[in-house]
Amino acid sequence: MTLIPSGGFNLLDRVTAAKAAHSRAASASAAGYAGSASAPTRVTLGGSAANNAVYGKPGAVRNDVSSQMALNLNGSGLANRWRGLGGALLNQLSETGVDFKQSLSDARPAVASGDAASGAASAQAASGTDEATGVLTGAATVNLKIQTRTGQTVELKIASNEGGQGTRGLEVSITSSGKLSSTEKDALADLADGLDSALNGLGQGAPTLDLSKLMNYDSSVISGLDLQVEDPKGLAGLGQPGALGSFALHLGADRKSIDMKGPGGDLSISVDATSALGSGGSAQRLSAIDKMLQQIDAAAKRGHADEQLVATFKAGFQQLQAPSAEQSRQDGNGSGKGDNARHFAATLLVDDEANPAMSPNLRDQVDQLRSGLADFDASFSGDSQKTNKYGGVKEQGHAEYVINQHTSAKPGVDSTGQSITETQNEKLTANYLRSRTTMLDTSSGNYDSTRIKDEKTITTLIETGKNGIARALRKTDEQQLLVFDSFEKGRPPVHRETPMNRSYVERLR
């Protein structure tokens, strides 16, 4: 492991000279980072033998990673400290095909005198490993794992430590399980902007989801990816309200999912990646997404759910359900619904191989009666709070929301068609307390309590026969309950319950 002073941005170009003068490395590090007026900066380069060969050839690789690390070291907030690092690492591996690892940290040795000072200087000269390990202690971390269709695994890691716990600094690495083809390298480079956009959104004080570029990877080269981000401060509730605690994105042939936790609440969304768009194509899917977002808004408004949590949930749902760029291109190149139906005719909605296959025309008729969404499971849970213009708490509550869709198919009664069932379930549980004065103070009374418990199930049944759709029905079952209690000190509480139950069937065909 080699320690070199951070006197400028061209860090890697100086490694050969630093190795030749290894005995002078400790004293040289005292010169510090030229751009910093504080303590010295320690740069650690390490890796396999292959990596050392690269480091031994000044100018053989681009210096984007080192430059970006130096620029980001003193950044405030995760977005600024992560800025551009993910894309630079992907480009680094794409251009060189060689594993890479680097650590940049503030060296803050303890003040000592006499023999103790001499011993401290010797210890500092040999503490590269300890310094790099210190960066990982209490750090916010990014882990990206990419699987290629040839079986290679690429792993990217970023650790950012703002101090407090561990050593203030940055540590990055990118490795590949084997040699990458030129096509695989190109596919990695194409992900650079998408990764940077995703991390920039997640690193904001109030995280946002910007995943569309990352999700539109080249599926002919990459079989799937997993992105995991974790900030110990957010998980411990030490960050600002709504700050990031943890985030996990999975994109694979089986499913697409997001799981997110933070002081503001938790959310989880999983979409069946095997669900075909249906004959309506992108237009049908986008219309269905818009309808579902309106449904989520209505539930959130009724339950007084946290606005930021709901906005993040909606963004995740929209991005996971949205048709890919490839699917949109296919829709645009088709001559009509019939072409699109034929494209998806091979993806039959069956749970049993004995189910009869549908003709393209019949498939088109069936898909027009379905929701247009891929099957999914989604939920969020979190506390909410509203303040008055002076910053005092006027309302506080908690809301939990669950919604899902599952579709199944089995052979029809006469064995010439299918019986398809699509079921959507929605559940809202919420409670909130609201003051009728300036601030909420439950001990003094004079506040209102509202509890909500809603459930809704929509079941669509489609039965096909030899000559088309034999029957199509949609049944809706809905129960709502609002319980209201009004408290005023010294008076009996006012209690009111408002239930609503309804069930009805629509004949679609």
C-alpha cells in the first residue's frame, strides 16, 4: 500500500515517484492537500497485481476518479460527496478493463512530544491500512452489483465519511470477476449517467428517485443489477426529517423492486417483470399508471399521510411500472395494435401449460379488459406532522397503505378457453390528532382525533371460449370507516362513526 501527499489532482501520475521515494512518504504527507487549509490528506491506492501494473504506468489511465474524489472530499451532504464518482468508476473499468481501488482521507495525527512524537511519526508512516479502514467506520455506503449475460459480475463500491465516527474521507473501488468484452464495457459506460443521476437524487437532504436512466440498461448484455445505499445517520434517526436511511433497487428478469427506509417512514414496491404490457402497449400502461397515481393520492389525502413519503412512493411506482425505452420503441415502430398484440402473443397468461393458447385477436380483446398494469405489491408506512406558521406542531399522525395486483389463469370450463382472474386489493389504516388552537397539546385537551380503516377489492373475471370472450365481469367490494372523537377539557368527548359499505358487479362483456 502506498501513501502519497495530495498536492494536486493528478494523483495517479505521481504514484511511480512515490513508490521510488517510499521512505520519504511520511514526511511528504505532511505537505498536505494543496486545496485544503486544514489537516493533511492521505491518499491510498491499492488492489491486485494487475492494478499495480496500471499504477506503474503514469498516464496509462484517465484520472477522472482521483480528480473527482479530490473535488468531492470537502463537499457538504451526500449528493456533493458522491457527485460523479459512480459514473467515473464505471468509465474507468470500461476504458481499462482493470480493477481499481482508491482511498482519500484526512490525516489528523495526535499531537505528541519527545519519544512519543517519534513513535507517532513512525506509526503514521505505516498506518495506511488503518487510515483506509477508518474511512469505512460509520460511512454512508453505495454498493452496485451488475450481472452480465456471459456470467461476469461487476461490483462498484463507494464509502463516504464526513467524520464524527471513523476517518473523514472517501473510499472507492470497482472490480470484475473476469475479463469483459468490448460490448460489456460499452454497456457499463452507458450506465454511468444513470448511476450518477440515481445517487444525486438519493443524496439530497430530502431524497428523490431518478432511476429511469439506470433502469434502461442494455438487457441484451446485462441480465440484472442491484443497487444498495445505506446511511447510518439516517437509519439512526440522526438526519433531518425525510432523510435517507437505506435504499435497495433490484432489476432482474423475475422482478423489479425498490425498498427504502428513513426517519420519515418505509416504502416497498415490487413489480412482476414477466408481465407482458398487453396489446394496448405503452399507451395503455401509461394511462393505467396515471389512474393508479390518482388513486394513491386520494388515499393519502384521506389518511393525511406524509407528503414527501407519498411523493417518493408515487415516483417509485411510476418508474418501476413505466414501459422501458425498448418497449416504447417497439410500440412506435408497430403499424397498429395488431402488430403489438402479435409481439406479445408468445407471452401467454398461464399458470398451467395445459391452458389453450390465445389467438392475437383474442389476446387483444382480453388485454383491453385488464388494468394495463404489471402485477405488483406495494406499501408505505410512516408518521406525519403539520406545523403552523411559527413552527409549532398543529397535527401529527401515522398512515399505512398497502396495494397490490395479482393475476392468475386456469383452463376454462369447457376446456376450449381460459378463465382469467385479476384482483386488485387496497388497504388504508391511518390516525391523526389535530389541535383546534395554535399548537397540539393532548395533555390539555382541546383536540380532535380521527381514525380511518378502509379496504377495497376489485376482481375482474374474464372467461374465453373457442370463438372469443364468453363472459367478462368486474366486482367491487369496498368498506370504509372513519371514527372521529373531539376532546375538550372538562367536557364529555364527542364520538362519531361514519361507516360505508358497498358491493356491485359490472358486466364488461
